Amino acid sequence: MVASAAWSDTYAGLLRDETIQAFVRSAYSLERLASRITSNHLYVASGDGPVVAFADAQVLSDRIVLGAIYALPQLRGHGVGTALLKALLAALPPLPMTADVVVGNRKGEVFYERRGFVPRETLHADLFGEAVVERRWWRDPSEPRPDDDDRAAAWMNERTVPRI
């Protein structure tokens, strides 16, 4: 499962293993997935078989909340996340977009920074009994879309990025 592999790889050393496992069980339960499919804009990328990455976003009146964008760890840096972000930006209204990133998650911070997001608010949360500090990253709709690079273009041209 993409979410489990991505969360384990991304948050190892930042969050307790129990927190990671509890979050994945809760956020990606069948009920929550059904809710994401029916209420959010959920996109997946598949290689020659199963899903290898996904992104979901919720459109609010004043912004788009990027709830998740994850790829299998071995596919990071191959353009699939950029392809998914570009698909969302093309399909959704021109509103500011936000993404909440755990402080210290350099993989996430670098991803968003390179795609025109800037950190603004600092948020304090409790994640299954663990205190977590996050930064809310904002992307203005006037920002140019992420640059086309060969890796993202390959995912867009050779693989499907359908809305479920």
C-alpha cells in the first residue's frame, strides 16, 4: 500500500512508529478511503500495474486543501508527484492551495518549496497522543504551474492519472 510505505519512509525518526501505524490505519481505513473518493478530488498514478502514487485535495470556498500526495519511496524523484500536482491544478479552480507538513519532513518541505509553495502558519496538533508541529505551506494560484520536466511529462504521457 502506497500510504503505509510512504508514511513509514517519510516519518521514520520524526514520529513514533506507533503514531505512524495508528495514523495509516485511521486515515486509510476503508471508510475514510470511501469518503475521500466521494468527497475529495482523488487522483492515482499507476505504472504497469497497481497504484504507485496518489494525491487528494478538497476544495473549500477560500482555498484548496491538499490532503495527501504520496508515492512509493522508490519512485520519489521520478516526477510522479509533480504529475499528480499538475493534474490537480489543471482540474481544480484557481484558488490558493495549502498543504500541512510536519516540521522536519525535509522530503515534503523540498517538494513543496520547489513547486511554488511557501510556509506561513505554524500549527500544533496532537496525533494519536504525540505532539506534532506542522507548517502550513501555501501556493498562490498566480504561481506558474510546476515546470515541465522529462520525468513529470513521462508520467503524464505514458501512464494514467485518473480521477476516481
